[in-house]
Amino acid sequence: MGFVLEPDLIKATKAEFKRYYKGDVILNEGDRSQHFLYLKEGELSVFNFTEKGKELLQHKVKKGRFFADPAILLDEPVPGNVEVCSEKVEIVKILRENLIEYLIAHPEKLFEFTISIAKKTVKKSLLLKQIVLFNPEDRILQHLHDFKKENCCVEERTMINFTRKDLSHMTGLRIETVIRAIKKMEKEGKLEIVNGKIFI
């Protein structure tokens, strides 16, 4: 569960609501924002480009989450591009100084906000570990298990809602490598393929 924007917080911070559509870029890598940004509805992709121009997907932002908040909190440039990947999104914009002032006045919400940022930091560390230490199969499997965990279905057989292209972007692997690795894992019984969809 992410940090919840309650009505009193929205009112006290004079939050604004804005709608964007598929393909719209909310932030470019290197931008600075004077607003905290919270995804109320829809889904976003956060990605970087490699030196060769390949898109590397860092993660997807689900509804009920802030995004780019560590950089905004520190008044630093954001480290990735943020683009709408669902049909539309609704974003809550809160002036940076207004949210900071609110959090200082409400220690319990400040603690929740701090925990949400700490979780992101741990996730980024695990992602870096995967890239440096894991072989292609392990890197892909980790993303599949993360999907299950985030969707609260760890114990159940689940259809993974990622395309081979998504997995390529998320792992930094070539799409051909992803396809080969998935076929290999299917033969080893680590996952199932049904009508082209991955189940684990």
C-alpha cells in the first residue's frame, strides 16, 4: 500500500488535479519540479535511454503512488523520463513547499511518507543487484515474482501482464535474449506459456 492522499491533506495543501493521455510525457530526465506528483488513476512508465539509445524501463507506477518524489523532495533533477502508458491518467499536483509544511505539522503522515521513499530505495538497490549479478533467466524471474508480489497474488498461479518487449525494457536485455530465456525457463518448468501469455 502506498502513501494515501486523504481529503484533508488535499484540501490543506491546495492540491490540483490534472489529466494526461497515453504517450504524454509528464517529466523528462533532468527536469526539476516544484510540485509533488501523485498518480490517482492509470499507469505510468519510468525509463531512461542508454548511450546507444535503447529504452531501459526502470519501473511502472501504479495508481496510489507518488513518483519522482525523492528528487522533488531534494529539489534535484529527476533521474528518469515519465510517460503515460495507460489510456489516460489523473495526477494530483501538490506544491512542494505546501506538502513539506503539511508533513511537518502531521508527524504520522511524515512517517508514512518516509516509509514510502525507503521502500523505493530498497527496490532500486535490488534492481541494481539484479543487473550486476544475475544471469538473464534470474533477472526475468525476479521481475515476474515482483509483479506477483505487487499484485498480492504470491501464492496463486498468475498471468504476468508483461510483453516480451516490456521485459526487455525492464531488464536491459535484448528482446531476442528475453525470448530465448523464457523458452528455456518453460522447458525447465519455472513458468508456463499459454496462448503466448506467461503464467507463473
